[in-house]
Amino acid sequence: MKDLVDVHFPEAIRIVVIQDNLNTHNPVFLYEVFEPAEAKRILNKLEFHFTPKHGSWLNMAEIEFSVLARQCLDRRIGDEASLIREIATWEEKRNQTQATVNWQFTTDDARIKLKKLYPSIDG
């Protein structure tokens, strides 16, 4: 977070950080790493938005990583160069076949399961 504020976006007034809901992703932890004044300085430039626990792009990314692990990383790969080559080959094949995640979570589902996040507009 400090790099976002000081290195990557030092001129930004506000940096929107979108992250998942893991309990390790808590802004309070900055106070465990930095002095209070420094933690507050960093936090003052950050605005956190958390993805829903279910039904987000993060779930799709996790599904894709699971496919990668099962189809490509299910064996020992001896060195970094081989790993990069293997993943690139796997990725190219996935893209050529236009593989997609069979995402079945619809807006209607979201309105039911995540009622607080996806309110209905009656009109």
C-alpha cells in the first residue's frame, strides 16, 4: 500500500483499492507495520472497496487458477524458465479454444443472495 501511495501514484488525491474480503486484507494491519502517523498518512490516500464474498470476478479468477493448477501445474517443473514456457503454452491453448468460465451467477441471483449490495429499483 505504501508503494501505491509513494511510488506508483504519488500525485493521486485518492487511490481506490479493490480487494477481496480475506481477513488478511484489513487496513488496520498498516498500523502493525508502520508508525501510527505513517499508517494514517497512507490510509488517508486510500479508499477501499471490497468485492462480494460470492459472485465476483475474484471467483472467476480463482476458478481459472484452479484449472491452471489441474491442467498445467500438476507435476514438478524444474526451473522458472520452464514454468513460464509451460504456462504460456497453456494460456495460448486456452485462448485459442476461447475457454470461458461457465458463470451461472446472474443479476437476479445477486438480487436474492446479495440483497444489500444489489438493491432493486422499483419504479
